[in-house]
Amino acid sequence: MSNPDRGDVLTSQADLSADSFDEVVDEALGAMPGTSPSTGELELEDRASLRRVAGLSTELSDITEVEYRQLRLERVVLVGVWTEGTAAQSEASLEELARLAETAGSTVLEGVVQRRNRPDPATYVGSGKVRELFDIVASTGADTVICDGELSPGQLRQLEEKLKVKVIDRTALILDIFAQHARSKEGKAQVELAQLQYLIPRLRGWGAALSRQAGGRAGSNGGVGLRGPGETKLETDRRRISKRVAKLRREIAAMDTIRETKRGRRVANAVPSVAIVGYTNAGKSSLLNAVTDAGVLVEDALFATLDPTTRRAVTPDGRAYTLTDTVGFVRHLPHQLVDAFRSTLDEAADADLLLHVVDGSDPAPEEQVQAVREVLAEIGSKRAEALPPELIVINKSDASDEVSLARLRHLLPEAHVVSAHTRQGVPELVATLSERLPRPDTVVDVLVPYARGELVARAHADGEVLSEEHTADGTRLCARVHADLAGALEPYRMSAEAVGDPVV
């Protein structure tokens, strides 16, 4: 027997047009009909689908060492030491640590700050605060404690023994976020290198109890005193990590060669470059999208962008240039990251202009500016060449109040105030970019035959055309061009005696 319901379904499917079928597919994929998700939107959905899940117990007395190394952050308590600055700055630092923890997928339960002249050398905070932390962890059910600073291996071990939960520091938290957000092969290699450099001095083991082989001539006639415990598990781990670090350095160096080749090609073509730098979550990727319609990932989270993105843009007068989105900076950026991301950060140091983006809605934007400039100074100190000039852009003007913007205009009088979200002020910023970019330095006055029209096209694409006139003998062109194009146009230079006769 035939199934009438099934026949009706087949008939209705056959009646679907191609357009309506596409709309059904778009709705099934979660997209609006008639629109296609950009690369950034797809990456954002992919990142959201991999959020960390709760439910894994992390008490050190209940789990094995292997499980401990694979723990995921869940319910955390923050602890900081206020050694300098004001109380507001200390609270802002702890709030930033909370945002970092939330970006890593944690739920922040409570935060504690202790006023001290310097961190305790044994447990980071004092013994009384350690007992208070133990009570907070027990009452809230937290499984991780995050310290707002970099802990020494001894401090890490002492805190975990006393608190009975996992303890990590600010550096490990930032490295964890980088590991989650790295997408490209180069970015993953750089993050792994930074993680291994951080891990080497913090490896823990049980000494000779985990010996993997006998030392000396064990089992033979080596004699008393020549049969040692051999290589311990801790020593084996260190040796394997050191070999892996050396391999990663070679891989990153090879990738750096590829990056240098691409950069050299742009330099040879005399294409000006602009690098977008700034504090993390200041809106650098949003500004790149506003200027170039790049469609890169935009997320209200710290360190959403790790892999640099370069896009081509054109000034209002027709000159092409590149705009590169770089990784964001943060206060106390781990040195391991600066070393591992050296090739990526060099992208900013080799640019013709730095577009320094500042979050205008942040309570203390001047501290963000100082933190970014400190990292740039660290990069510049290891280079023979000076850093490129800087153009400051105050972003998120739509989310900031007039009093804060007035204060920023006073502190940074040459800055541009824009909103990448509403595109307010973006055209004025692009006009300023056009003025600040380097211009060709050779002025030519030539008469180019119509048979060499490609030279005229190059002058329009790579140079700045001052005047153009079509004559019977060819195109009369007065333009600013680079040295290589000036050499190609030299045979057609206008002579003072006869106009229209090229110089041979």
C-alpha cells in the first residue's frame, strides 16, 4: 500500500523553489534568510560551542596526577596582593583578573585582596589570609584559586598543599586563554612554546620513587656505589620538554621566514603598512572591520584575537595600504608570550604607522596606554631600528560619557575619537591616515605612449597622480612615484626643448 502522507511530503518538497530551499537551509543553520555568516561569525559560533563544562571534581586528594594536569577551570576564588598604587587600582586589577577568568570559562565566586609591602615569599599571601582562603574555598565549593601575580614554584606548591585545591597564577591563566583562542598553526606553536617555557621550572614529581631506569651498571659487576636510581620521571619530563621547545623554536623560525618573505614583497612593492595595536578588548578588530569590511572575529572578551590579520585598504586619494590587526596587550604581559610572539609583534614594529586604539569606556584608559607603551618599548629595546610613529584612536565613544571623553581629549590632544560600532569618526580617521602615510618621494613629468599604458596604471595604483592629460602622442603625466617606477618612466621624461619627444 502507498503511504499518502509520504506522497504529500514528497510533493511538497518537489514544489520548493531553489530560493525557498536556501532559506530553509539558512534557518536550519541558524542564519537569517538572505544573509550568509562571515568568517568571524562562524568562528564565534565555533568558539561558543567549545565552552568549558562544569562537573569535574578538582580536589587534589581525590584525583591522580594525570587528571590534575588536565583539569579545567570551573568555580574559582581570586586573590590579590596590594603592594603599590591606590585602592582603586588594586580593585581594577582584580576586576580584570575576574574578566580573564570568565574568558577562560570560569565562574568567579569571590575575590580577596591583602595589603602588604610585598608578597609573602612562601605562600604569596600571609598565613592568616591562607587560613581565610581555606575557609572561603570550603564554604563556596570552589575548585580553583587564581592569584593576581606570577607565583614561584615554591609558592605554588605551598598554596596547593594548604588549600587542597588547584592554584594557578595570572600568567598561567593568560596562557590558558591563548591556548583556547589560537587558530593558526603559527599561533598554536607560539602558545605551546610559551606554555612549555612556563612549565619547565614548575614541574613536580616524586624523585627516585618514579625512576624509569637503573643507573651505573645495575645488575652487573659495577660494584657498590655504582648502581644509582637512574633518570627519574621528573628528569625525563624536563628532557622531553626541552627537546620539544627546541623543535618549536625551529618551526617558528621557519614560519617567521615565510612571514618575512610576505613582508619583503610588500616592502618591495612600496605598499605602506599600518599596524593596529592596543590593550586587549579595546576594539581593534572592530576598527579593522569598520575601515576595510574584513569580517574578522569580533567578541566582547579578552584576547579574542591572537592571529594577526592583514587586509588591503585604499586611501581617499586612491593609494593602497595594508592594515594589520595584532594581538592585544595587557598589564604584566608574561615575558614568555612576548618572546614566543616575537615574529607576530615584529609585524607592528616594522609598520609605517602604529594605530594605537584606546578603550574610551574603560575607567582608567591612561593606564591602558601606559601598559601598551611599555610592551612596545620592550619590543623596541631589542631592535636596532626605532619604532614607527603613533596615532592614538579613542574607540567606543558611543559607550563613553562626555566627561570621560573630555578628560581623554585633554590627556591625548592629538587623538581621534571614533566608534567602530556606529562608524562615527571613521571617515575622519581614514583621512588622517592618508595624510600620515609615507608618500612617494620622486616627482616625474613624463609623456607616456599609449602603448605603455601599464606604466600609467602603476602610477595610479602605487603613486600619487598630480595631473594627467591625454594628448595626440600619449598621456602627459605628472605624479609622485617610487624610485623603481621613476626608473621605468625615465625614457619618457619631458624635455625642456621639445614637449612630447621622449628622452632616449
